[in-house]
Amino acid sequence: MSDNGSVTPEPAPGQPTTDRVKGIFSAIAPSYDRFNRLSSLGIDRWWRRKTVRLAQLRPKSRVLDLAAGTGDLTMAIARQGEPASIMSTDFVPEMLEIGRQKAALFEGTTRIEFEVADAQDLPFGDDEFDVVTIAFGVRNLPDRAANFREVHRVLRSGGRYVILEFSRPRLKPFRALYHFYLRTVIPFLGGMLTGDRSGFDYLNESILAFPSQVTLSAELHKAGFSSVEWHDLTFGIVAVHVAVK
């Protein structure tokens, strides 16, 4: 119920809200990595490696990893890209704590720091980072446009925003099979591993409600990025968008 006494409508099945997203990910944090490996048959590791290559990192690059969760992309960037530094952020402390544990075992030269932060309202100055990354987080933001504006602000001129996200397979027969997998196998597997089937019902609906590659590119252009390209992976199950400031 809202402050004026009216009943607040329930969000749509795939609609992200701050409370919904924080509640789901804080609950599933301990089992999140195992679920990713099983549900993607391990392909998610290749998706992250491809994302790091597209980031075009250099030894002096300063990287901001948004919605970093348990730190899989953060660690892939550190090991494969070897930038000068990574600021790994998420607004769910339980997820970020697992990332900290992974980073504690890292023996490379990249400096890795962690901060609880909202990707829609970043606590960083203008033009601070060479590359901003986000993996499977954009669709869970209640206000994508705010995130795009904030990323554009903190990126240096010529910097890259690299987005790895579930997308829309273009082949209709494959898309139908994929949607069946999302609606049936994923909630069952997620519920079995975490005990929270309803959370995975939301995650599936959020994938189905997410805009197409073309539409997401248009949103990034509208936010002020000078060029945007995307790369479909695994028949378009996911796509990597690269937006240049």
C-alpha cells in the first residue's frame, strides 16, 4: 500500500523492481554460480571470455564492472584482460561478498576493489573509467535509461560500455525451443538448487520481456553513445552490445 492509502499494483511478472531484484538475488547468492554452470551447460564461461575480448582492454585501463554479482565477469576481466584496475560493484551485498572471496585468491597484477553501488546512481566522478561492463544485469534495472546516462557520464571520451545480456534468437524454431526451456527447465532447476522457484519464474519473464538487439541499441544511441554494435552468441541466446562514448 502506498503512503496515501491506495493499493500499490503488483509489478508485471518480468518487471524489475528494487525490492524484487534485491530479494531474489540475496536469497539465491549461495547457489547462483552452480545454477549458472548447470543451466548454461558451462557456455556462460565462453560468453564472458568473448565479452572481455570485445572490451579491448589495455594495461592502463580502469574498469567499472556493474551488477557484478558473484564476480565471474570481474575475475574473467582480471585474468584475461589484465587491466590496471577493476571496481566491482553490485547493490546486493550477499552477491558481492562471494566476489570478494574469489578475488582474495587472485594472484595477478590487476587491482580489484569492491563497492556496494546502484548502477542507476553511480557514486563516481565524471570521466573516471575507460571501460564499463555489465553481465546479465541490465534487464534487472528498473530504470535502464538512468543507467545508460550514468555510464555515459563516468566513461572517458572514447570509452566503451560492454553489455552481456540474454537476448532474442532470430531463428523462430530455435526461439520457440529456447522459450520452452526458459519456462519449464530453468524454474525447475533453479527451484531444485535454491528452493526459490518463484525467483526463477521472474528471471525467465524478465528475459522474455527484454528488448531486442535493435531496440536496445536505439536506447543506447538515445543516451548519447556515438556508436553501438552488437554480437549475437549461441544463436542469439545472448548478445554483447558495445557502445562507445
